[in-house]
Amino acid sequence: MEEIERKSQPDSIEVFEDMALIATVGSGMASRIGVSALLFTALYRADINVRMIDQGSSEMNIIIGVENKDFETAIQAIYAAFVEPGMQI
């Protein structure tokens, strides 16, 4: 942390422990309406608290951060929303 502070001189740094990062990736995400809504609705319905959100400039992925204890449930919810029959988008 000291090296990061020294090299980048940020206004502040926050560290969250016990976090899992999940990347939802797809080449058509930028042009498909509702991808984000489907992702976050699935997590909401699974009672998952999203602690971090990041989307790359290419809009090919959405990375979320969840607590480690919610990782498996989040993966199952995302899989069910995007892969299982009946996908809403």
C-alpha cells in the first residue's frame, strides 16, 4: 500500500478484504439493451450486495465485486440469468 501511495499519490485509498471479483464478458454487450439490468436484477433477486462495479471502455465486460461468502450464489444467479433457457434479453 505504501508503494501505491508513493507512486500514484491518490487522494485516498480504501481496502476491502474478503471480496471476490466476477467478470461478465460478451462481445455483444455494448449493443444489447438490458444486459446490465439483467445482471443486476439477477443479483438483486439472489439477495447479493454488489460492493464494486467496473465497466471497461470497450463495454465488453462488467466486473462486480461481492463478498466472498456470496461468490457461489452470485455465479449461480448470473449463470441462470444469461445461460439457462428463458434468458430475458
